[in-house]
Amino acid sequence: MVFQVNLLIYLYMAICICLLLFNLVYFARDFFKRKRDPEMVRKYMNKLCEMLETSGVEKISQKEEKFWTRKLSKSSGLILFQQAVEELEAKGKQEDIEKWVRNNRDLFYKLSSAYMKKRGMEKALMAYIIEQHHLCGPGARDPFALQMEWLVSDHSIYCRENALYALYAGGQPEHVIKAYHILTRMRIEHSSKMVTDGLLSFQGDRELLAEELWKNWTHYSTYYKICFVNFFRMISGNFTERLLIVLKDEENDRELRLAVIRYFRKYKYDKAWEYLCCLVEEWRESDWEYAALSALALESYPGKRTIDALKKGCESRNWYIRYNSAQSLGKLIDHEQKGKLIQNEKDIYAKEMMAYKFMGTEESANYAQTECQFRYCGTAIPFLTVRSTAR
């Protein structure tokens, strides 16, 4: 029994020593790596400068191609190379570096083909390099674009995001269109915020891209249609007529129609005006979101019709509709009209919401000094009374 206990103690000590040795080796390796990396970056910078001085931006020789292939075949070397490139670009050599990379696309294509067979993070790194150097060119059969279109179906979000950004950097709408066809076909739902932000970073003609996305509208899933409507809202008011049809079709997804209402909040469209008013006035219990969001959108449509609709919205039994209607109404009428509207309002909940929201506007700050009170059940209630309970 004593022997077994001693054995366990010796085993535990051996494990501790191994862990200690591992940590020592790791820290030593990390220390030398941090000293070596800046030196390697300088060597890459000197090598690039030497090549630019001797052979200019022309295609490198076979010997030099083998050198770079060997050095950049590992992700650590590729990272250091990119750091060297960025430092040279910061020193004013950006144009020369870009020409050198374009003239040596074969080298980077060989590297990319090798990296596409590696692990996810290494594939994502290569996609980042392709984006940084705008290697995706025009044409449906561009080799880099084909690789990135294949990579967008990867399970890793890092691979998908970097591949999409590489396509955005190429500035070719047809490549982006194809990528989202693949995502839809594979039933992959990439982050909606990343999709919209990525489309906004497109380095070609964004309005042309938007038109191409609309031409292929029926091929995309509802999930991506919502992202595209958000993209349209950021860049162009040319989709009002087409999106009104989407809004009026009650068979469409709820979130898609709500995204279209947000579009009409930014881009005023007279033909959508009456429909937005109707959504506020005639809403179903299950569709209160349409009325609430339409009430906000109507702040972009000043006029008597809008004020009438918002007044009715303030009398709604849904708190959110009342809140948004009062907020938009406060932006469309002046100080005097607000006072009259509150005094003439008979609905207790509408009156309280108007008082609360109008008081929040700068032009109505003097209301606090007035004797605006109303009576409910025989008790004087201050102007700023707020009820959060819906009827």
C-alpha cells in the first residue's frame, strides 16, 4: 500500500515537472519569436525594395518565385510579409506594391490554392490577403473570385466574412451576386449586420450592385432580402416604387415588410403615404408592429392627412403605437398646436402620451411653467403624469 502511495506521489511530481518544462519552453519560444519577427519584417521589406529597384514591378523570376513560395507557405511567414507590405505602403510605395502584386498574380494564386486545403483560420487569412491586394478581378472565371465564391460556403464565419470582403474589394457585382446565390442555395444565414455592412463596403458602383441584387430578387431567401432592403435604404432612393409592391403584399414576411417601412421613413414617396396612414389607423391586434413603425415613418410626411392619422394613433389601445404616434406628431406641429391638441383631446391615454412626448421636445420646454392640468375622476392630475399601462 505504501509503495502504491509513493508511486502516485512520484507520478504527480513528474506531471508537475512536465508542465513546468512546457511553460518554460513556451515562454522561451514566445520570447525569441517576438525578437525575431521585427527582424523578419525588415528582411522582407529589404527584399521587396531590392526587387522593386532591380526589376521594378515586373513579374519575378522563377528563382524568386520559389523563394517567396517557400517563405509564404506558412501562415506565420504570410503574416510577416503582410506587415512588411503595410510598412512599405505607409512609406509611399503603395502604388509600386500594388503593381508588383498584380503582375505576380500567379504566385499568389499558387499560394491561395495551397491555403484553401488548410485549416479554417489559415483559409481566412489567405482570403484577407486577397482582399487587401484586390486580387479578385473581372470576369466570371477569375480564379481568385472562384476560390472566394467556394469559400463563402465554409462552415467558419471567419472564412465566409473574409471571402465576402475579398469579393467586395474586387468591385465586381456579378461575383457578389453569385456568392449570395450560393449562400441561399446552401441555406447558410450569414450575420445580417455583417451582410449589410459588407455590401456598404463594396468598392465598385454600389448603385449598380443594388440594381443587380434587385434583378435577382426572386432567387434569394427572405433572410437575405431583408439585408438587401437595409442596404438599399443606406444608398439609394431609387427603389420606392418597387418596394411599395413588396410592402403591400401581405403574403411577404413580417420582418421584410417592416424593413420596407423603414425605407419609406428615409425616402419620402407620396404613393406610400396613404398606405402608411392606413396602417396606423386600421391595424389588427397581431400586426401592431406595422402600425407602430408606420407611425414613426410618418414623421417624414408632413400634412393634414398625416396629423389626422397620428392623432388616431395616439388614441390606440397599444402603448407602442401611442408612443410613436405622439413622437412623430410632436415633430410635425408647432408649440401652439400642441397646447390646443392636448386641451381638446378627450381620450385620457392619448392626452397623457401627448403631454409626455411633447414635453420632451425643446420647443415645448415652457409647458412646465403653465397650468396645463386636466381632471380625471375628480382629481387634478399634473401635466407630466405618465401611464405605462395599455387599455
